[in-house]
Amino acid sequence: MAKNKCFLAVDLGAESGRTVVGAFDGSRLKLSETHRFLNQPVRVHGHLHWDVLRQFLEIKNGLAKSCREYGGDLVSLGVDAWGVDFGLLDGQGVLLGNPYHYRDSLTNGMMEEAFRRAPREEIFENTGIQFMQINTLYQLLGLVLRNSTELKAAETLLMTPDLFTYWLAGSRLGERTIASTSQCYDPRSDAWAIRLLEKIGLPTHIFPELVSAGTVIDSLLPEIAEECGGNTLSVVATGGHDTASAVAAVPALGPSDAYLSSGTWSLMGIEAARPVINSKSLEYNFTNEGGVCGTIRLLRNITGLWIVQECRRTWERQGESLSYDAIVQLVQDAAPLSSLIDPDAAIFRVPGDMPGSIRDFCARTGQRVPEGKGAVIRTAMESLALKYRWVFERLEELVGHRLEALRMVGGGIQNRMLNQFTADALKRPVIAGPIEATSAGNVLIQMLAFGEISSLSEGRELIRRSFETETYQPATTDAWDEAYGRFFNLLES
């Protein structure tokens, strides 16, 4: 029997990282997690930073464990991560300082400053990207206005997955899907938006050469290979943005389907052949991010399960640790569709007393204030499902036809209650799975690079054969329609 060919996905999330081996037997793909670690930001002198050296140590730990277990079957590895954040390197390739966390105050007021330098419409016309304070564009402008010595000394900017790829393989390159999250990239010209960046006052020499997902970069650096067991794996530029990798692994994704990558962030969209940059996509604040195999991910970023996660952390700090099973029971006991929030409101962006923020929002908007823990979480989850409906309807308007189903992937689909809420709110079937879509998509791109599959559609068929899905049918839509009317008025006001 032929041995499996194995590919290592390094998948970095905003809360945790993992190394996952995808073993392909010629018919099915099996994923096995070899290492998992916390990804905790560190606050220093009032600023929030990523601990990238700790992350790199953990990546090497995962690589070593994978090499010990899978040995010569391992073909390659690829790194994916969250969007917008970056490291700055000097001329010798040395990291200049600790990369900022996207939730740091560095970007406060920077969108407004950018609009003074270039109109909002011009920025969107040149990038097609959703306006979010966290974007790389505003982080860089914040560094400019702070007269950052690190930025002045920088020769290269590398987005988070590109930074780790450089440390593993030694090449300072940018992968297109992660570059597209920055709001510094033009999806029409498939290049950095140099003229716009110059107009805003950003240094443009720091932006690296771009490569496509599926490019074989090089072999592991000798010292990394020796440290991690001696395997000389190839390093592949996979779908560097975790959502690009996740969407690659959405099974049976067709033109009448929307997708939702569910986790700390929720990203809902459709796969398009070309960017949709017009007055409506600008008005609705949609984004045109690069997908794998030359596709465009027309989507909207939505604050996802971050709000629920922050509620749990708040209660843990107060001495009460609640399992998700306990939370589900509390939610079931709470009154349905009572109070609503806009998950994307500014009050919910920052860490802190999230239950208090939810109550404050409801009080300020003249609603019943949720008191118990179950009522607080139910408010967050039902409101998230209603925000999904708002985005879903905007998508239908942008593409000009009815969307028949929502395909959900990612760790967030383990929240089966939210999956059902979503089906009820949308009045469409929700097909959930696979959970580990990001790792699966990361592996698929590596398999494409080495000819194990010949196309994205073949890869998605492999995912369909390899992983189970669960379908949620809509119910109780009258109550959700009434709640959506209240939610829509809340957004309008």
C-alpha cells in the first residue's frame, strides 16, 4: 500500500495557534492536530503587542512534533494567520520592535486623518476594502504621525504569515490573499496601491514582492530543519489569510451559496470572479479580498464570537468559570428575542467588561436591560444571527440574485445553537462543516502546489468526501421577522 502524503498546516488564530497534519491517501484527507498553543497579546507601556517570538517558538515546537510523528511522509508546510497585522524589518532582515495588535489604540482617529488626505471614495476605489479602524493602512498612518523610528528604519513590511514564512524559509515575500486585507493593495491591478499610499503619506518602498497562494517558496532553512528533526520540508505560500484558506475548503460552494467563516470574527460573503467595487459595495462597507486560485472574496467582516468570548473572560475574572455547555443551558432558559445589540458597534471592539457593555448599549437604546448571564449571551447570539441576515440581504442585492443557502465553516460552528439561530433568522438552510476548514484549505493549497489535486473544485470535492456536514433548517421565522424589524431600526438609528 502506498504511503500517505502529508502536508503541515500552521494555522494561527487571534486566540490560539495550532499545527495540523493533513494526510492524503489518494481518496480522502485526514487532519490530525499535532500541537496547540495560546496566542496571548502582551500590553507594554499602554500598548498591545503580539508576542511573535513566542508564537515562532510554538510553531517550531509543532513542526518538531509533526516531524517526529510523520517523518519522511511530510512534504511541505504553509502558514496562515489573521489579517491586517504586520512586522517591520530593517535592511538586514531583523525585526524592528514588537508588532502591534489590531485592537491597540494606535489606530484611534486614523481613519478620519486618512480621509483628510484622500477621500473615502478614492480609498475604496483603489482598494475595494471594508473600512475598519484596524486595517494596516491606519496602523501605518498611526506610526507616521507618531514619528516612529521603527517605520523610518524599515526596509520591508511583512504581514503576519509572511513574517513566519520568512523566518522559516528566508525569503521576504508577500502572499496576495493576506496582502489584500491591508487596504494597501489594489485588487484590480493585482499590485500595491502605490499612488494612494503616497498620497496618504506612507512609505512605499517597504511593500514586498507579491506571490500567489500555491507558490513553493523554498526549503526550510538548514538551522530550522536541524532544530526540528532534520526534515528538509518545502515551505509553500498557502492562502496566507486564514479566511482565504477557510473559503478554499468550503465544500460544494456554488454561485447560489454564501459562506460564513465563524470564529472570533465572522466573515460572510460569496466567491466572485472579479472585484465588486461600486457605490453600493461602498455604501454597505463590503470588502473585496483576494481568494485562492485568482478568485475574489466579496464579503463583510462582522464581530463574531468575540463578544461571547469576552463575556466568559469577564466572568472568569470575577471567579466564575462557565463551560459552553453551562452557557447553552443558561441561554435556553432566557427569554428569546428580548433585547438586541449591533455586534459591530464601537463599544464592543475593545476588551473589558463585555456584559456591562451589552447592558449599557441596551439601556442607551431604550430596550430592556438583560440581567442574568443567559440573557446577556442570548442577546449577543441572537443579535449576531440578525446581523448575518442584514449582511446576507446586502449580498443578494450586490450579486443581483437570490442566495439559496449559507455554508458555515470554522470553529464557531461548534455553537450549534447559533447555527440554528442563523437558519431561523435567514430563513435559509445552513450547512455547517468542516470545523477545521482553515487547516484543510491550507493543506489543499499545498496539495495544489505539488500536483496532488489539479483544481480548487477537485479540492472541494475532496473536502466533501472527507468531512461530515450538518444541515440546519429554518423554523419559527415569524418571531425572527419581527425581531429583524427592530434590529433594522436599531441599525438605522
